[in-house]
Amino acid sequence: MEICLQWKQQHLNNSCAQACLAMLLSHWGIDTQDSELIGKSIIPYLIAYDEEARCLSAGMLVQSTAVFNVLSQPYGLAFHELCAQDWAAYVQEAENLLRSHQPFMTGISVHSLPTTSPEALLRPDHGHAIVIYAQDAHTWHGFDPAADLERTRDYLFDEVRERVTVVLPYAAFQQGIIQKPGVRFLLSTLLPMSAPAFPDLNPFLYQSRQALTVFYDVMQEFYQRLLSPGGLTYPKFLEYRDRYLKALVIDFRIALEQINPKTALQQQLCQRLGKLQISIQAQQSQLQMEHPLAPDRVHEFCDDVAAIYELVLEHLESCSLVVS
């Protein structure tokens, strides 16, 4: 089976891995895209807490082999992750896959990609998923699902072919590959199963409930500090925002918005999360100008968090009823 890959566009912030998975699925004749994979899967129900880093993640950013298998196994394909301890081992694994006509997903520094615009190079560097489909003696060839394209516009491959095609010399590719703690290099592909499978979703939902409890407890602490005589410093506010609020207000909401059609509960939850984001932005502006927050605004924020907690819990329970 020759590699027959279709480029797939990244339509959402932080959905590069799901767009790459859609590319890997296209090799097996399955036509889908990131938003569809997200909206029809467990992703809009995912929240995770990293105890060591003391932060939440949600939606597309909750990534593991188990999560990707939930997306791929119903198609009869297993998500297979290979770990290489050094560059030579990575090259060997990659060459073995490509000789077997298997494209693979890998993480790479955005700043090392030739598809990154000059404007994007001025922003902080971060990891990004791409798909590699070929190599020769000197270069690696792949597709970038993003390439700084507009998220809200659908592009035809022919109009962006040169922009999204990655051609990297060996040295640049080696320098750019993302190295995971404890494991030097990762590359992932899809392998056929004997039959489609539908993994149990309940462990994911349990994890989400546990993380939601952490979120609620931390928000109570956050609420008390906002009301304390000394208030909350601007840097500390940003820490709470980035570690805990962003995951629910942005990442979880974006994943939730991909469900189509939505229930009345899901629509209400999206609206509440959007309202909370506006409230956070207003509080941030006040603190940045060193203005104290009005107690009534703080109480309103607390009420919004409590309502969102109950709605998310009901949202998770509704999924549990489907899969249990």
C-alpha cells in the first residue's frame, strides 16, 4: 500500500494534533477533519489536572495514546506511538515506517518550520504537530496543518500547496523535533486492527470529574483572595488565569462548540463560558490599571463559576448515561 495522504487543515486553536490525525486517517481512505473528529468524540468532555505542574488542561489539549485511540479505533485503526531515546533511533523508526508506507505524526518546534510566517517567528516558540510522508538522502517531507492560515476560512490544497508542504534538511529537522521529558523523541502512526473497537469512555469521564472538582476548589480560593483586604496582585491573577481558567473558558469551550447539534444544556454552557471569559478580561484590565475590583463584580464572578461547575457536571453525566 503506497502512501496516499490528503492534507487536512487545522481549523481551531490547539487542534494541530487532531488535524494530523485526520491526515493519517486519509491514508486509510477515511475523509474527516479536526472539527468533526472533536465534535463527535470524547474530546468535548475532557478535563485533566496535572498535579505536578498544578494546572488544568481541557478539550484538544488533553492528549494521550488512549485519547487518540478513542478517535481512531472506531475506524478499525489503532493509534501507535513509538518512543526513541536518541536521534539515531528516531531516524531508524521513521525509516522503518516510511519503508512500510506508513506516514507518521511528530511534534516539531514552530520556529524551525519553513511554513512559519515572519510574523509568527516574533511570537514565542511552541510545539506543533505535523505529518511526515517521505524522506530522501538529505530531506524530510511532510504537511503542516496550520502554516499560519486563517482558522475560519476553508482552503483548497491546490491554493496553499507550497505554503503547507514541509521540506526540511536533516539538520534542521533534528534540531526542531520536540523532545519529551523522559523520552527523547516520539512519532505516531495508525495501524490496522482486526475489527473496529469502541473504548470505554467512563475512565475519561471520571478523570474529568476529578479535575472539575480541583477547578471548583481552586476557584473558591481565587474568590476569597479577590475579596481579601490586600486583594490579588496582577501577576497572581495571571497565574490563576493561565493555570486554571483558560482550560475551561477557552479550550473546553472551543471543543464543546464543535458538537453539532448541541443540546440546550450544551448551548447554555457555551454561553456561560463566553460570559465568564468577558468577566475575566474585565477583571484583568482593572487589576492591570491597579484599580480594586468591586465586590459585586467578584460575587458575580463566583456565581458564574458555581453555575458553570454544575452545568459541566451535568454535561459529563449526560455523556456517562450514553456510554455506561
